[in-house]
Amino acid sequence: MIVLYVFLLVISLIVLLLFLPLKGKQYEIAVPVRHRDERDTMFSRNEIKPGEERFDDYYRMRPGNREKDDAFRLKPGLLSPEAANYNRYAFACANASFEAVETFFPYREKAHSTEHRAQSRGEACFTSDNKDELSKFIKSWARKMGAHSVGITEMKDYHFYTYGGRKERYGKEVINKHKYGIAITVEMDYELTMTGPQAPEVMESAQQYLRSGMIATQLALTLRNLGYEAKTHIDANYDVICPLVARDAGLGEIGRMGLLMTPDLGPRVRIAVVTTDAPLMVDEPGYDNTVIDFCRRCKKCARVCPSSSIPFGERENHEGGLRWQINQESCYTYWCQAGTDCGRCMAVCPYSHKSNTFHDFIRWGIRNNFIFRRLAVRLDDIFYGTKPKVAREPEWISG
Ligand code: SF4
Ligand code: SF4
């Protein structure tokens, strides 16, 4: 009997220890300086073609990138019928989403005349109450339209690229005119995301670029109708680095794979941003030591990455801020071979698990207690595997 009592006492103490609010080690907050030139992103480098003036200009400016880029140019390319993971239905669907999101581009930025602004604002004089009201309205409407989360931040220099890199923005200095940024996330479907790097993943990814683009465009037009300036930052048209804006708007922290880790969906989201001169209330930034701590121990994304693009080590100092930096060249070269945007890292991340009572409880424990957090890393490996298998394509897509 005594043995039983001792056993129960020990179990109770362990459970109590796991539920105490023990946050653990505090890590340095990573705030970079402004440095990123959009011309260096892989999408921009893919847009420049041999024979064009900007092609020669770019490699004169960055001679070290030429060899790395020749490697991805030898591959079939994103959504190519020759790509390894080609799927007729899924690729047609992804292309359709990217075509549809282009219809929003003309609404990206439109300055109103002074008369229109005055007319739209009417007699309203914006006080701090209106600030609250407008922020609440914008956030609620974004959620009604399907946003998973919405946050507001004051725009900082480091949120912006230095120079544009795509289409007509190539080589133009990025100049911000807006004080606030509204960041929105939309959820990526669990079942389709889990198939990464197979074709259904890119179909879902493209669809969420479309959905986030639609919500951002609607918000920007609404703000303009209220008499303010607003600019969207959506697929292929970003002046801003979305994960940094979203982190500062309180929507999550940036993890090992360089993506925004939201509290309840992890990296399984897409982000869009609207910048505006409307008076808004800002949210607390999403700095979260518990994500950094979890990522330091987990490393599952680094283990499964088919191109070994994710580092296993500690965060390193890049442009004034500590962070993990993935190898964007090897990652993109793999995309061009697979034909999809892969997403294998996103699929295996313990934070990407389905949102339900059990997983929400685990997420709470991870945030609340560092011992629970360490245990959760191990248990995820036991239940889901250290290298989880790629999920099968749904039968209706594999057609
Ligand atoms: S898989 Fe693990 S290490 Fe990678 S981002 Fe997710 S939690 Fe962090
Ligand atoms: S998207 Fe794929 S290739 Fe790129 S970092 Fe993630 S797992 Fe690696």
C-alpha cells in the first residue's frame, strides 16, 4: 500500500511540475536592419532571362550567384509538365489560382485625389476612439472574409525590401508612405499540405495566395473608400517581407525554416499585408521564446528537407538579428525539379498538426512549461516519426 501511495505521489508531482508556468530560457529578440534587396530572391532571379539587359546587370552586381542560378535553370521549373511531381489536375488548378490572383494587381495601389479623400471622410474627425473602432472593424471584417488571424503594426524600415525585384518594380527603390501595416494569415488545408512535396500541396498553396490576395485587396479598397491610402502586398507584389510584418503585428514568431510560426497552425498559413495611412491601433509583437526553444531542439524540418537547405545549428547573426537562414538557392532548385513549392518542412512541423482540443492542449503546454516543451519534442518523434512519411495524394486529385 505504501508503495502505491509513493507511486501516486511521484506521479502527482511530475504532473504538477509539467503544468507549472515555467517559461525557461529567454532568447535574444531578432530585429534585423534593413538590407534585403528583392532582386536577390529566387522568384526575381527566375524572372530575369538570358539576353535581357537586367540579366546581365544582375550578374554583374552579384557574380557569385550566376553558377547557383544556372543550376535551377537546368531543371524543368515550377508547375512544368516535365517536372518530377507533375499532376495534370493539380498543376492546372495551381496555375488557375495564380492567374486569378493577377486580376487583383491593378487594385494594388491607387492614390485618391484630395477631393475624394475629403468626400469619403465626410465630417468625421478621427479621435482615439475612432482608431479603436476602425481597427476592430478591419480585423473583424478580415476574419469574416476567411482570415485566420489579423494583426496591426507600425511599419519599420526593416520590414521593407531596399529595391523591388519583380516585373516593373525591378531595380526601383522601395519607398514607404504608410505608417501602419495590417498583416493577415489564411490557413492552408491540413490534408493537402501534408502531401508536400507532391502536387496537391502546390495546388493548396496557390489557392491560399489567391484567398489572402482577395482579402487584402478587399481591405485596401475598403480603406480607400473610407478616404485613406492603402497598398496591398500580395503574391508577386511585395514591397515588404511578410513574416517580419506579421511577427511584429503579433501573429507569431519566426522559426527554424524561416517561416512565421503561428500559435495554433504553426507555419501552415499564407500571409498578405496591407499598408495604409489610416489611423490604427497596433498589437503587441509576437516575439515568442518558446518557439525558438522548441525549434532549437526539434530540427525535424532540417532532417526531412530533400535539398538539405535548413540548418541544424543555432541561430546566427544575419544583418543585425539572430535567425536561422535557409539556403534559398538549393531549396528553389529542388522546387524547379519537383515542379511544386515542396512544403515538406511545413508538413512535418509539430506546430502544423490539426487544430483540435488535444493539439491545442499540447500547444498550450509547450508555451507554458519548458519541461513539457522538451517532452513534447520527444513525443512528437515517437508518435509521428523522426522522418514522417509523405501523405498520399487524395484519390480525387491523383486522377
Ligand atoms: S519542424 Fe521543428 S525545428 Fe522545424 S520549424 Fe517546426 S518546430 Fe521548428
Ligand atoms: S520547401 Fe522543401 S526544399 Fe525548401 S526548405 Fe522546405 S523542405 Fe527544404
